[in-house]
Amino acid sequence: MNTILWLICILAALVILGEALNKIIRASPRAARRSGAGARAELLAWLKGVSWIMFALGAGGVFARLLFNQSLPDPDALLVLVGLAVIVIRSRVKEG
């Protein structure tokens, strides 16, 4: 059972890490400034970038913890991790 949970955690962390890195690359606050969209659009782009950086750091930390310690995260952290991965997968499937 622990092996299955370990694999689920690894896959969820990789999904979130990949999506976060993709979003970080695409979030460009400077482009919002250059397009003349205004301060609000630039602030939103910065907040989006910072939030995805936090997701990437969290998923990377879980991934490293699982690879080096091989101890599962707490159940609440596990549920948040898998829940976010399900949301990412659902949005990708929905996009086509």
C-alpha cells in the first residue's frame, strides 16, 4: 500500500512541477506592461507567476523528499498535492 501511495505522490508532484514550470515560462509581467494593459494586469501577472513559483517549489520539495527520504508526506499534504494534480489534469483534458 505504501508503494502505491509513494508512486501516486511522485506522479502528482511531477504533474504539478511540469505544469508550474510551463506556467512560469508563460507568465510574463513585463509583457503586460509593454502591451499597455495597465497596472492591474501587470499585478495579476506577477501574482500568477509568484503563485506558480510557490507551487513549483512545493512540488519539487515533495519530489525530493520522496526520492531521498522515501517517507510519505502527511495525509493532509498528500490530499492537497493529489487534489491540485487532479485539477491540473482535468484542465488539460478539458482544453483538449
